Amino acid sequence: MAYSLKISAKISDDKNVRIEPRWWEIAELRNVYKFEEVWENGCYMDYILNVDKQTFIDIVNSQEKYRCQGIFTWEGWIKINNKTKAEIYDIIDKLPDNEFVNITIFEWESGY
């Protein structure tokens, strides 16, 4: 099984956003934060964490060091990750103080 990560947030009454920062280090996040384990359709395990704005900012800052490492040094990834970083900061700028950001680590079948 493989894992991916998605971020979702309600940034206004009529706008929800969902993004997938590929460079975030899933193992580190699971070691640092207490994610809730949820079985998806009885087959896949998801890990869910709802955080306030400040905790989200702390997580964003902690994950920045991975954005331009390894495969992410390739020009194509730099372009994609810069766009995603801008979307993350848009969430930070627009997130109402009483809203939370949902971080979901989800398991998917990779074929291996």
C-alpha cells in the first residue's frame, strides 16, 4: 500500500479548497501529530488530523525543508510545488479564525 496526503479547508461560506502537497513528509507528520485512524470502506486506513490556523502554520513551516529536496529539485516539480505553496499560503491568509484545516493521509492501492 502507498500513502498520499491532502489538505482541505473551508476558507469562506461558499468556498472549500483541497490541495495535495506532494513534498510533505508523511512519516514525520504521523510521528509528531496524533492522527485519528479511520477505516475507509473497510479496506483502506486513513489518518485524519484537524488543526487550527496556528498549528497549520507550524506544520507548513516544518514541511518547507522538503519542498526542494530529492526528486523535487527537478524543474517540473519546482513549478508544481511553488504553485501548491502559493495555494497553502492562500489558505492561511483566508482561513477564518474559527475554522480548522483537515489533513488527511490516505492509503491507496499502488499495485505493489
